[in-house]
Amino acid sequence: MVNSTPVIGRNGWLKIGTQIVGYFKGFTVGVKRGTIKDYVFQSADPAILEAGNASYPFTCDLMHITSTYAALVLAGTKSTVEIAPENTTPTGQLKITLTNVILTDWELTSSQDGVVLEKVSGEGQTLAFTTY
């Protein structure tokens, strides 16, 4: 589905495993593709240049309630991450799914003039764009 107007981010949500992330403030999801290249003497250009391995990183920012996600990082637990940047209504909205996600980073941030925040990052084995 192609939108003709910009999407309001505040309507979206994110799930890690089967649980919708509460007090979630934002996310970043990406696709990174490496390259395979090799050079030979007497040439400044690569003799071989091919698409390399892919990775699918994501980061989620949320208000800290419990240490659930820190525990998942420590355990190395694999999860599915489902992102609904436009919400799920009406039917046909974008759904982003990362499978076999290993949560790799957890940070806790606090300041005297704000709420305690946490950041969770990980990387998935696959990435799919579908609709609800």
C-alpha cells in the first residue's frame, strides 16, 4: 500500500516476542548490505565487486518500567520483532517483521529533568515487509 500523505509516527507500535512494548517512544530499523571486493595489481578498481552479507539491525527507545529487555540481552534469547509504523487499522497497513532477533544492547539513561529511559538494540536474521 502506498500512502499519499505522510504517516504520523505516534500511531505505531512495536512487539518484541508476543508482547507489545509499552511506553515506547520510537524505533529505527534498517537493512545493511556488505560488499565482496578484491583488487589486483595495476588497477585502482576492484576486479571483483558483488553484494555481500545482509544484516537487519533495529533499535527501540522506551520509558523504563522493568528490566525485561536487559534480561533478554543477557540471556541471548531469540525473538521476533513486529513493527506497525502506521498502526494496524485499517487493514492493509505496513507490517515489518524481523525474525530470530538477538537483542545485543541495552542502555539505561536517567537525568534530573526527565523520565528514566532505556534503549534496546538487536539484529534479525530475516526482514519482511507485508501488510496486516
